[in-house]
Amino acid sequence: MSENPLAPPRLRFPADASELMARIWPASATRTDEGMLAIGGVAADDLVARFGSPLYVVDERDVQSRAVRVRDAFTDAFARIGTRAHVYYAAKAFWTTHVARWMAAADLRLDVCTMGELAVGLAAGVDPALMGFHGNDKSDAEIERAVAVGLGTIVLDSHEEIGRVARIAADAGVTQRVRIRINSGVHASTHEFLATAREDQKFGIPLSEAVQAATAVRAEPSLAFVGLHSHIGSQIFDDSGFREAARRLMDVHATLVGSGPVPELNLGGGWGIDYTESDSALAPEDVADALAAIIADECSSRGIPVPEIAVEPGRYIVGPPGITLYRVGTIKPVAVDAEDGTAATRTYVSVDGGMSDNVRPALYGADYTARLARTSDADPVLTRVVGKHCESGDVVVHDEYLPGDVHRDDLLAVAATGAYCWSLASNYNHVGRPPVVAVADGAARILVRGESVDDLLARDTGVVPVPDTGTDA
């Protein structure tokens, strides 16, 4: 067998279509003596037998170790330049009370952006003083709740929000710590929907208006100005954007230091992970060292103190530790004319989930890596893993080489689904969202229960009893 002409240039024809590349799969991913994929010491077929499919599986120890690695990388890098670093976990990536406790246990702070995300953190027992609240359209109710519980920092996203937060804090009789989110204008090298610092989009205050906004904050007795905040996007592999954003923020930071204290600078998050073999993710140590060097140089050249630094990773911590298990259904070879005029075949492999449990391929054109849960020596064939939903764009993995003996009822695993899959899941076509299971040390436990048809109907006020026709004579 040879490479299929329909395959994209990034996709290598594999010598072993059962290989588990370490940088893509959870740290504990291995194969049993029988060749079955295992995560956290638990075999994939045992997980599906117990919890069903589709099934999100999270390597608990891998999540915890990644949180510690990020914390240590930034703590060490910024200690070397004489300051402290605070790591906020971005809850939007994947958020449950268990995850909140894992992050708190690793001495990470928490970044939330809705009433619901805040509620999860509080339900987990996390100190609200260790949380930050984002969002471009915070309601008064959200701000009131954040102020009432003593939230550590509110990130101001617009000029009008300054007055609203000030009023609510004054009514509560407290001084609320705030940051100002700045749109740095840096064009990050990522998908348009993931770039969050370009000029023509919804987040932040333009860099040219930062001093005006900070002056307004400082004029409010109920607000305490903590510093500036920037986030240039997500799934970024090139550190040049982070470097440039830091430089631009330091220009404004230095101006503001001349008229009052600016104790912190939040540089956001957004560095990517390896979803496929062709990706080349930055290590957190490299990101931390690069940012520390920039901040040290910029402060030295301006003769100003080095501020405390905050960052907000999410995807790096929970993305690679997660996989999704599916059961294979319909398999359909489709003849296609390649661009070079030759005839080729793409094999469509349908699974029992799809865009309701992973919308990223449809939303961003995201690529993933897939493997059969079992091993196989069959020749690889080019496949497209697709879901069961009524959309032609319901694609789970656009292009992958799978063993040619893939068949109905096989189990298939998709790697690096820990971030932005469960959190973006929907009930499209009235499909229940899958359960989330954590595995560690040979044991599995439910983090989030899956949804049944009864769960979906429970919110429908027009439901009437369905007659039980029975099957017994």
C-alpha cells in the first residue's frame, strides 16, 4: 500500500497505524498485552462496557502534572527576574468541580467568564479571592454576584463597564480589584475565530485608549486598579505574537507607572498543543522564559520596577490528557477523483457521536489524530471519521490513516479532546452529551454524568406520556 493522493501534505503515511505518539496522547496511554488501548491503567473496552459510548476519558494524573509544570515554569522564570508569577487556569477549556479542585490543589488560580463558571468554582469550595472574572458582556447580576462573594479580580472589557462595576462595588461597600483588557492589535497566527486581539472584534479596549480607561478606573474610589490584561488568541505555535503583545503592553504599563502603582501585568494564555504529528507545540518552559526575558528587558530599558505577572493557560493543561472513545458504525468507501486526475478512494468511517460532542472540526476546521482502540497489522487506508448528525460538515477527523480492517463495532479513540470538546458540546439532533470519566491508577470514576433521552425530555414542557405498547403477548 502507498500514500493516498487525497491525503493532505501534513499527513504522513504510517509505518504503524496503531502507534500512539507520546506528545499527542495522554501521558498514561499504552497498550495492554492484548493490544487494547489503555488510559490511566484502564482498558478502553472496559471503559465503554461500563460507561457506554461516546465517552470522554480524562487522565487525571496527567492533568495534575501539567498544571504543576506550568506553575513551576512561570514561577521559576519570573523568580529569576525578581518577581512573582500567578497562573490562572482558563475554566472555559474544561470545567467541573473536580477540575476546579485539581487546579486549586496545584496552587493555580481560576479564570471564569460567566455566572455558571463562577458557580462551579464556588461549589468546588475554591476561595473566590483566587478567581478572576472575564467577559465582554457581563450582566449586572454577574457583577453583583462576583462582588458579593469577594472575587479576586474583575477584568474590565469596555469603557462603560468601568462605571457599572464601580457603582455595584460602591453599593456593596467594597473596593473591587480590576484589570483592564487591552486589545493589543497583535495578529496572532491562528484561525480567525481564535484570534482575540485583532482590531475589528469584540474583546477589549483599544491600546490607544488604555491610558484613558486607567485614568477613569483610578478616579473611582470603589475600584482598585491592578493592571493591564491581554490575550491574543488560542492554539498559537509561534511565540512572536506573545513577544510583540508583551512589548506593546509594556509601553502603556510604563506610562501608567508614572502616575500611580501598576502592580501586575496579565499576559493571557493561548499557546497551542499537538493535535497531530505535524503540529509543533511550545513547551511552557520556553514560553515562560521568553516572556520573562522580554519583561525584564522592557522594564530595564525604561527604568521601572518589574511587575508581578499573570498568565491564563487552559488548553495545555487539559487538552492532551483527554480522549474520546466512539463505537464505529457504517463504513463507506467513496471513489473520488484526485487533483492529479487519478482515481482514489476515501473511506468514511461513521461513529456514534460527532459534532454534538466535538464541534471544533466544523467550527474551526480543527484536525485530530485517531486510532483504533485495538491494534491491527492491516494496511492503512485513508479515512474520514464522521458523526451521526444530519450535517455534511459533521466531521470528527478530516483525514487519518486507519487500519484497512476497521469494521462495525470497533472502538475508535480520538486524541487530545480534553479541551473545548465537552465545554462546547450540544444536544444537536437531540443527542445526549456523553459522560466524562477520570482514570487514574487503574480505576475510573464519573466526573460528569451523561445525558439520557429522559434528561432531554425533562425540560420540554409539552411532553405527554407515551403509551406503553409492550412487547409481551
